[in-house]
Amino acid sequence: MAQEIGAITVDTGTNKWPKLSLSPLHVKLWTETRTALLVNQPAFADVWFRMMQDKDKELGWFTDQIPTAATDDRYMFINPQTFFKYKLLYRVFIGCHEICHAIFNHCGAMFRFQQVGYILYPDGLKLPFNNNICQVSTDCMVNDLLVKGKVGEMPPDAHHGLARITYQDDISTAYRKLFEHIYGSGKRGAKNYENEKAQGKGQSDTPGVSPGKSFDKHLKPGQGSGKTPAQAQDERNPQAWDNALSAAIESARGQGKLPSTLERGLCKLLTPQIDWRDQLPVMVSKRLGADFSTWDTLDNELMIRGYGAPSKAKYGCGTVVFATDSSGSIDQKTCDMFNTEGVGLMEQARPRQLIYIQCDARVQEYVEIDDASDLIRPIKGGGGTNFRPVFERIQREGIEPDILIYLTDLEGTFPHEAPPYPVIWATIVDHTAPFGDVIKIPKQLS
């Protein structure tokens, strides 16, 4: 029977890890590492220097809170006692590995999956989320990119080639490959996993798969720097990362130091085909804003130090409305897949009021949601498609939403005028809307 991967867990909560001072020898080795990375891997070094410096303008956060190296998608954390035991080419590889995770926002994606508890796929498969499997699968993706791009030298304690994972996979595909490699394919594999979990079987390592052999640890966003994951994700500027990566690619290309594999692997982030799971939180954050602070109460910690500063508000925003086109064009699996992402999104946004509406030619359900997980509901309707009743109901209820998120195929009757609040249309087809932002999502197969 399949065995569950290893024993590494990501720490919960937030900490502010103190920085360690380097010995003279470690300062010398760190300078050697930075120089080698800068000279030989300009694409990674450029992003590193632009995007991953901490408040002290340092490129490494030295700590004994991790085994060797880690990232939270923002900083590179290094344990000097273990990291500097590696030879130079290994250190270059490890540094580029952490930079890759940050570029791809792997920690943020893993945190979102962990909040929801599972991953849904276009063919309808629902796999339970296991953090250890995701850590190993993303390591395989990154390491394949670095090996084929001839970056440094891969250390012996690194995962590569498991379950045929390559740098061309996305995080969900890589996860599925490794999960099914361990537990079996499709629903049978998911059932095997749940059975073993229910039986409480021992978690001995699968040979060659244990995350315990890896030099790498994926942290929650903001971990180590004293920020909550939601705050760290809000502060991440995807456009700034894209700009830095684009500049880095051009710089490395101009120097003739950008192998074709690296160019393909990195440039795929700059193409318009961005995964909708990454687009949605960016769109919502852009519309809602990221400053969830209030002067109604002051920050207690800063007050003790004699400073007056706003505290974090209990609610991140006012009212959010989710609407589903229940005319028959949106099936239950597609609705569940989309609203699953909405659960994690709303847990971070923390709206004061969350309303869910289902509408075909008329409103079939209007309900105020107390718990974001209740967004996953059975579809009611099946008639024609008219978007106007949703906007009319919002107006009749006297609601002033901060945002309306509408799941539909965009084949219906729109209001004559745009509402005074932002609208995001999540559509299963390539159609345009007369107002609002449009994001394309995959329709789930029955």
C-alpha cells in the first residue's frame, strides 16, 4: 500500500526570527556565493537583487530556525551552520532554487490550497491536499528547470525526476502526478489516501520521496518576518515581480547567459495565459485594496513604545456579493470548483457581510453567508439567463457592495448601465462584458 510522504511540517502562526551574525569565514563564503550567482546566473541574480532584499538591504536572512534554506516567497532564509558546508556550485543551485520558488509564488499557492483542503481538476477529480506532497512536487519542478538550465550543480539531497514531473508542469499538475504516483490514479488514489488517514497508519517514508532529504523548506507567506499569510500576500505586487523578471530575462539574454530551457521556463510566467487561480486574488485585491487598517483603535504594541498607529480592522472590507448563473450553463462541478477558491479568498478578505445569489431568469436564492465555506451550495434554477435581477436585487436591498463576483458564461441580458461598484465576471467562455473585469476559468467535465 502507498505510504504517506515524510514528516516535514510548515510551522503555524507567525514569528519574527532574529537574524544571526556571520563569522568572518561565513562572510567570505557568502560573498563568494553572491558573486558566483551574479556573474553566472544574471537572470536569477537580477530578480534576487530587485525583489528579495529585506529592510536592511540584505539578500539573506540568516537564522537557525530552518534546517538549511527556505523562502516565504519574499525572503531567502539561510542557516549558516549547514548552508556553508555545501560547495560553491551547490550553494548557487540552492540560492537559485529559493529564488525560483519566490518568482513562481509557490508558497502563496500552497497556502491557498491548504486553506481549502483539496485541489479540484478540470476532469472533476478532487484530491485532498497534503502539504508534504506539494513541497516535494514543487521542488521537483524547480530542480528540473535548474538542472536542464545548467544552473550550478544539484546537491545530492534534492528531489528530481519523481513521477515524471518537469519544469513545464504547473503546481496543480505536479501535485497530481506525485499524489497518484504514491496513492494510485483518480478517485481510487484519493480513496486510498483517505483510508490510510482514517486508519492512522504510521508515516514511514516512501523510498526516494521523503521531504526529509531535501535542503529546502517552504514557509507560509510572511513567516519569519512577523506577518500573517494574508498580509504578506496582500503586499506582494505581481506586476512588480513580472517587471523584475522581464528585465532579468532581457539582461541575461543580452549577456548570452540564458539557456533556452531557462528562457522557456521563466517566460511562461509572462505570457497572458495566467492561471485563473492567480488572477482572481489579484483582481479582488486590486478592487478591494490591501489596507485593512483603522484609526478607530490603535496598535497596542506600538502604543507601548509611544507611537500612535492604526490597528488591523476586524473586517478587511464591507460587503462582498458572489453570484452564480444557474441557468444551466454552469454545472455543479464548475460552481464548486470556483466557489472553493472563493472560500479561501473570502477568509483572507474578511468581509463584514458576504452575500450569495443564484439567478437564471430570476433570483433563485439570496442568502447571507456567515461562514465562507457555505459558499459551496447546490445550484438552483435551470431557466433562461438574465443578469439584471441580480443588480436589481442588490439595489432593492439597499446594499452597497465593495465588489460583485459573478460566475457565468456571459450569454445573457446585461443591465443598461454599469453599477457604481466593481464587478468581476468569471466566465467559462471567451466572451467580453460591457463593464467590469473578465477572468476565464475552465469548465469542469462531468
